Amino acid sequence: MKATINLEHVLLKWCANFDKWIGTQQAFIYILNVWLQKWLPKDHASISLTGIRAPPVFILSHDWYEAMDRHSDAEVKSSIQKYAAIMHKLWVSQDRGQKQHRKTDSLSREKKETVKNKVRVYRRSSNTEGDVEMKT
């Protein structure tokens, strides 16, 4: 049960770190792309980077920027959060199961003790009656 709750916390931390990492990467590639565009001819917007024979780093930076802009990290974050929610539900279920198990064990011990006491009382009463009959 402790492992389940730890896994939930790790998943939530992982999601937060993933979000920070993606944000940092997006900011980095944006700034790099803006800086690299300063070195391109002023009319490059109407011409593709391959058309002006830009160095590979310009093309790579531009493609990376567009890929980061095109793909959403929301689906990944949502999936991690859903998985953490499933772990939380599992933990709640395990907790309920353990409480039920403890309750069952307690009732079982009580029942055994009750039965033992009744057997003792029965044996005592049987022995006492037998003793009385022998004395007469």
C-alpha cells in the first residue's frame, strides 16, 4: 500500500518536472530560433530556409521550433495525471481492503474467544455435575 502511494507521488512529481522541462525546451528553442533569424537575409520570410541555402543549424532550429509548436504536451501530461489518479484509486481500494481485513480478523478472534469461553464453561459445568453425582 505504501508503494502505491509513493508511486502516485512520483508520477505527480514526474508530471510537474516534465511540464517544466518542456517549457524550458520551448523557451530555449524559441530564443535560439529568434537569434539565428537575425543572421538571415531580411526577405527570408518569403523564401524557405533550404531555398536560401541556410546552414543546417538554421534549418534544424527552425524545424525543432515548429515541431515543439505543433505538438502539444497536454496529452502526455494528462496521461501521467490519469495514471496517478488510477494509483490513488488503487491506494484507496487497498486501504479499504486492509481495514476490512483487520475488522474480519478482529471479529474472528472475538468469535474464537467466545467459543473457547463457552467450551470452558460447558466443561466446568459438566465436571461439576459429574462430581456431584459421584458424591451422592
